[in-house]
Amino acid sequence: MLCPQEATGIIRQMEATRRGFLRSASLTGLGAGTATAGALLAGQGQAAAAEGAVAGAAIAFHGEHQAGIATPAQTHLQFAALDLVSPSVADLRDLMRAWSRAAALMASGKAIGPVETGAKPGGDTGEALGLRPANLTMTFGFGPSLFGNGDRFGLAKRRPAPLVDLPAFRADALRPPISGGDLGVQVCADDPQVAFHAVHELIRLAAPAARPRWLLAGFGRTGNSRRQSMPRNLMGFFDGTANIKVEDTKVMNNSVWAAGPGSPAWIHGGSYLVARRIEIALGSWDKTAVTRQERTIGRHKASGALLGDVPLHAHILVSSPGANNGAKILRRGYSYTDGIDHASGAPATGLMFLCYQRDPRRQFIPIQHQLAARDSLNQFITHVGSAIFACPPGAQPGGYVGETLLG
Ligand code: HEM
């Protein structure tokens, strides 16, 4: 329980944050007012037209950074976490080689092996034959358990300090079978079948060295690019308005790419990914007055413009850099649905919250502590899954993702 002085201190701090927030939002054109609201909506059509033209394109798998981080978010997600069964670091190396080879082929729209193999199982399962690459990206990460668990692979000394075990946050309701994992694979594409084929092949290639721990399909991206229209989440609000935009190289360098003495050299040019599966209580949200929904988020529902008077506990205020020592994260999440929530009779839905950053100890963790303590959105959401991965830099042709650690 807070004493009255502490409570007054927090309220003062939040009010100062709110003043700073409103000032910076009006400078960046995200402020309240009909002109901004109109501009937000008007930009949608042009960006959507640009998107349609490139929906079938290919994104190079090789490069300085892994694709799928600074990539404008595609429309579909498949996220898999796997555990290694083999205790051999040579098997892990072979898996990363096989994954990188297959990923490079699939990203360019090619099969990973022959489909017509007669009496033998196919080299490629075939469901993406004839489909375009659809901006397919596959992004690989290493979980903390790869460096721990009795140091199975002799990697403990090379564990990056920012790859911490995430602390417990207030009101977490995490389920171990949909949390954690030695390896994480984020697959994104503008065609759900292309995304499924890629995750299907990557899981197949991993056997018998690794087996899948959890898998989740998503759709409806969080906006992260100026070249795309701003999408809405399943609560009906624009999601991504104040996100880092992947075109902002300076912010990407300062806030997203692992660099500097805090991270070992093997991960420079990579990033740290935090994944949280967050259930949304759509039944009670649907019964909530729109004015209260808007005060929960801090923005108008239809236009996305800031409320004239953002409440102290509004989601956008509590998560903003101004309330978190300037910390910014690149959000790259996706909505998901999962049948019916029989208690409310509403569809069971959620957000697969994915965010990339330079150091989760200074970014996701403090932000989430703030949110868990005072975000109005907490009445409608529950964190049920959690994972963290260190994503190495990109691979060059002939090389493989993870070579800087395992090579
Ligand atoms: C189901 C869960 C969540 C939903 C539905 C949600 C939704 C939203 C919406 C609608 C916005 C306003 C539009 C925008 O700027 O994107 C927003 C902003 C934001 N959210 Fe969330 N969010 C969720 C969870 C989280 C979590 C777990 C974090 C971080 C730990 C987070 C961090 C942020 C940040 C940093 C902003 C931008 C704040 C600003 O500077 O204006 N959100 N979110």
C-alpha cells in the first residue's frame, strides 16, 4: 500500500509525464484535433495501394541484419518455439545450417527439395508450390535455456547479459507449455499459406535434434513502417501509431540493434526479442462504453487522434518513452484468435506481442513493470505466455544464422 506522500509523488511524476507526452505528440503530428485525425485516415488509402503492389515480392534472407526485424510488418505470422533434444552442439550447428539454407530458398519462392519423390517422403511438402514469395521472412533466436540447463552446449560463458530470464510481473498468469523455448522462429509473410509452409518445413527439418514446444498463428500486424497503412487491433484501435518506424535508422541503431560493450560481439547487428502471448477479454471490452475504451487507451477510436485530456493511467501514457526514461521498443506483434471463450460467449482472442530492442533490461522490463502496476488496459488483458530470445545478426551467402556464436 502506498503512503499518501508516495502516492502524491507518483501522481506528480505522471502529470509531468503527461505534459511532456502531449507536447512531444503535438510536435510529431500525433496530437489531438481533427486536422491530424483526418490526415491519419487520409494516408491509409495511399499506403494500402503501395502495399498491394509489393505483396508478392521477395525479401533477401541474407544481409547484415536478419530479415523480419527492420522489415515493414507483413500481414501474417507463424511463431514457433522449439526445444533441443540432442545434447550435441554439432547437431545445433547443423540445424542452424539447414535452417539457413532452407530459409534462403523459401524466401526467394523456391521449394527446399523435390516434391515428386515417388516411394519416398517429399524433400518439400509442396503446399507453397506455385505461390509467390509474399515477402516471407524467417527470424531465428536463441533462448536463455540454450546457455543454461547444466550448460549442455558449453555456451554458458557466451550468454549475453541482456538475455536475462524475464522477471515475474504483477498479475502474470503464465502457462509453461506456451512459454520459453531453446530456439524461437518468427515467420512472417503476406500469404498465410506461405507462412505456414515455412514454419512447417522448419519444424520438419529440426527433427530429431529439436522438437516444437509451442506454435501460434497470427494476423493483423502492429504498424511499424511509414510505407504501410496503419492497421487496427482486435479491440478496434489503430496499433502502431507511435511505434518506432523501421525507416528511422537512427532510432533503430540506438534502440533496436544490439551493439556496444553491453552485448558480446557475436550478437552485434542482432537484437533481443521479447514475446508475450496476451489474452484479450473481448466479451467485457465489447460491453464497455466507447468513451471508456478511449480513456483506457488514450486515443480516439475511429481517428486514432490523442484525447484532449489523456488519463494518467491510459495505456499510451504509461508505456510512453516519457514515463520510461526515454525507453523505446520496436513493436512487431500480431493478433490471434482461438475459438470461443465459453465464459463470456465472445471469441477468444489475443495479441502475440513481439518487441525488439537493444537491451530488455532497460526497455521491455521496466516498461512492463510500469504497465503491470498501473495500465488501465489491465482490466481487459492477461499475459499467459512469455519468451525471450537473442537473435543473432544476419548471415552472408554460404554462411548461416548463429555462425558468429557456433562457428
Ligand atoms: C493486448 C495487449 C496490448 C494492446 C491491445 C495494446 C494496444 C496499444 C494501442 C492501441 C496503442 C496506441 C497506438 C500506438 O501507438 O500503437 C498502444 C501503444 C503502445 N503500446 Fe501497447 N498494447 C498492448 C500491450 C503492450 C505491451 C505489453 C507493451 C510493452 C511492454 C506495449 C507498449 C506500447 C507502447 C510503447 C506504445 C506507444 C506509446 C506511445 O509512446 O504513445 N503495449 N498499444
